[in-house]
Amino acid sequence: MRSHDEPAVKAMMEYVRDMTEATAPGKHLTQLIPALEYLPLWMAPWKRAALEGHDRYTSLFTSLLTEGKNRPVSPRIKSRLAF
């Protein structure tokens, strides 16, 4: 296992924290007033924050996948992988 101080581990811990906060029941006003979902981006800072988080975490997971696919693997383990 990686050390808790490594950037990838810190990024995953941040992801878990952000997703826990984002999915908490009653956390967002849009859950109480569904019409707010139709506001444009310039009037809805929560939409901008969600899009920024999506971009950040898509980049994170893509880089981790690329790193994992490019890492040398022993033949015994490679025979068990799906990709």
C-alpha cells in the first residue's frame, strides 16, 4: 500500500470527502427547490463547482488508470487481468 503522504492517496481521500459532502441528504438547496436546477451556470455557483470537480476527478482517475496500465506487471499477474 502507498503511504498516506503520497499525492495519489491524498487525492483519493479528498475525492471521498468531496463525494460524501456532495451526496449528503439535504445538503443542497436544489433538493428542496427543484426549479433551481434550471438556472444558467452564471447564476448557479454549485453547478460551476460540480463541473470543476468533475474535470478535476476525471483527470485524476485518467492519470491513475494510465499509470497502472503502463506499470510493468509480472506474467503471472498479467494472465489474470481483463485488459
